[in-house]
Amino acid sequence: MQSVPYAHASAPHTVAPRRKYREPQAPAAEDTIPLGTNMMFDKRVVRGNTYAAQILPATANFDQLDGERKTQRHTKRHKAPAKPDTPDAVSGRKHMDVQTEQYLEELKDRPVEVEADTQTDAFLDQLPAPIFIPMKTGVDAETQVEDGELFDFDAEVEPILEVLIGKTLEQSMMEVMEEEELSNMRQHQEHFEQIRNAELAETQRLEAAEQRRVAEKDRRVQQEKERVEREKVVAAKVAARTFAKGFLSELQSAAVENLKDAGYFYDPLEAEVRQDFVPWLLDAMDEPLDQMRVARAIADQLIAAAGGR
């Protein structure tokens, strides 16, 4: 039989989807200790006031303790019935408190009071703490050093003095050079500020002069524009006056002629003759002429009639 490369203990299957939250566990029985290490469910943990707790030995049997606790719980559930209370007093009587203890005690409205007094000592200034002197240890020893045995002060102090003097002179020179440099920088700055102020003043002067020139130029240009406008207006007025003068000179004669032709300018006598006398004269002449015409017509008829015979 040929061996297969792979073998499965169970048939392959898809992986079940995993839930986001755990399923709620069923509440544990009262007699069993739930799994886990939660102190709230551990029966070995004493609850309540620890002063009244029982101190258990290290070799205590937890099953026995569990049985005792169950017995206590059962006893608490089945308590003995309460003692009957004293019945109410009969009418006309009243109950009184009576001591039933073995030893009687005197009852007083006010307890016994006893006064006592005391006097404390006056405050005293606290003494200063003594200076701490450590305990002397070891063995004292002494020796004698003559002058010039350890070191020669003049020879030993010379290099130190040279270093100190050199450092002092170097620091002094540095400070002097720094002060001179600051002074030169201050003078250079003042000179630069003077030059800058002079340039600024010159720039302001040139700007003011340029502004004045621009203003003067604008004013001259405006004046020239106004002059040209005035000349145009004057030329237009002169041309209009010349045209009006020539037109009016011809217009006057033409208007007079037209008015004369229209009959606005007439002689009253001539007008009266034309309007009154001439029409009357013509009317007066028409009647004799009509009679003469009638007479001639009659005469012509008579002549014609005489000639026909």
C-alpha cells in the first residue's frame, strides 16, 4: 500500500465565525465555588466587620466551615417568634418603669458633678542646643617644621603671580579693545545715521520739489485746457454772431418783401380804394353795361327781324 503524504484526524471543515462578545455564563450553584479568582465569590474571604470575624486556624476544614455557615443561614431564616409585648393599661391606670435587675441603682435626674483644677508651670525659654563636638578618635602626633623646609614662598608664588598678572593684563587688554571697538562702532553708527538723515532730508526735499513741479505742471495743463476751451467758446460765439448777422441782414429784407407781398405793409388810401371804391365802381358800372347789353341785344333782334321780312 502506497503511503499518502498527508493524513487528517478529522475531516476538513470551515472555521466557525468567532463571536465578538462572550456568552453570559449561567449563575453558579450556591454550594459550589465558581471557577476563577474573583474575591467576591471566594467563601474564604470574610465579609463585614473584621473585628468580629472569626480567626480560623491554618488547618481549618472548609467543608466544615461551609456546613456551619449553612446552618447559621438556615437559623437566621427560621427565627423564633417575637415575645409578646405588654398589653395596654386598663382605663384609669398607667404603666410605670420598674427595675428588674439583680442590683438596684439609684436614679437621679442630674449626675454628680465634681470640680477640679490644676496649674501648669510657666513656659521657659528653650536652651540653645549645644555645639556638636565629635568624639576624639585616634592618637595625637606632632612634628616641627622649620622655615624653608617645605617650600620657598618667593620661588613657589612667582609662577602663580605670573599667571594671575598675565590673565589680568590679558583680560584688561580685551576689555580695552572691546571698549575701543564699541566706541568705533558707535562712531560709525552715528556717522551712518548722519548720512542716512542727510540722504533722507535730501530725498524728502527732492520729493517735495517733484510734487511741486507735478502740481505746477497739472495747474498749467489745466489752465491751458481752460484757455483752449475759452477760445473755442469765443470762436463759436464769433462764428455764430457773424452767421446770425449775415442771416438777419438778408432775413430782414426778405421778410419785409414777403410781408409786403403778403399784404401786411399797405397804404390805407390805396387799400381803401382797392377794397371799397374799386368794387363799388365795378358794381356800379355792371348795371348800365347790362342795360346797354340788353338794349343792343334787342336792337340786334329787331334789325334781324326787319331784315328777314
